[in-house]
Amino acid sequence: MGRRHILFGLLVAVLVLVADQATKSLVLAWSRQWVDPLHTVAPGLDFVALWNSGISYGLFPQGETGRWVLVAIKVAAALLFTVWLTRSRGRLEAFSLGLLIGGAIGNAVDRVVYGAVFDFVSLHAMGYRWYVFNVADVAVVVGVGLLLYDAFLGRASKLPPSVPPMAAKSEAERERS
């Protein structure tokens, strides 16, 4: 059964990687035709061509050395998640790890090819805008969320109920035992 989980997780990683790179390529090509840098797709959803040379939310922009450090970190994370995947015990855990592996590799590919991560999805409502993100970012956030769910709630619901603590025995009952 463990091998099935590994293959399932790796399939999820490949699907995330393909979806991430395909959507980035399509939006990047499409963005060259936009008149404005912001393209409205639907109410509350805009596409914007944004290159993130930093870490999350564009913090700590990196130079050339930082670019390769971030690539190394993402590759190392993907490798560690893959090792974890080989030890996964359930389908949800394998799915979550596949999301993390695919997301990490997707953004690492951007840094190698372009020098920065291409982000393009911009959500907004009631005058508030969230940060701009991509499919790989969504995969990482959902993967972490599902791992947390699995760790704190998913496995707990599958365990047998704990045995209630034994009531203290009287001295007479202890002598009879």
C-alpha cells in the first residue's frame, strides 16, 4: 500500500507542476497584449503580470546570489518532502506532500528560467486586495493546510477512543487482585 501512496503523491506533484507552468506561460503570453498592467477577469479577480524576486509577498528582494540560494532551498524542500512521501501512511498525507513538492518545484523552475517567480492572480473585495499569487503558491498553502488537518484532526478521528482512567481501587479490592 505504501508504494501506491508514493506514486499517487508523485502524480499530484507532476500535475501541480504542469498546471503551474502552463497557467504561467499562458498568462505571461496573454499579458503582452494588455493595454493596462491590470486585466479584470471577473468581479473580485484580476490578472496582473508581476515578477517576484523576493520571498513571500515580495519581501527581501534577492540579487543573483539570492536567486540561487532560493532555488537551492526549494529543491532541498522538494527532496525532503519526497523523502517524507516515501514514509507517508495515508492518501491525504501523500496528496498534501504532492502539492508541496509540485509547488516548490514550480516556483523553483521560474527562478531558474526567469530569475524571479511569475505571479498573476489578484483577488480583491470591498476595497481590499490580497497579495498576488500563482498556482504553485495555492498548492503550497493547501498542502500545508491539509497536512495540519491530517495531523491534528484527520488521524485523531481514526484512532480508537482512549480508555477512561481507572477508578482508584480500595485497599480491600487491591488485596483481592
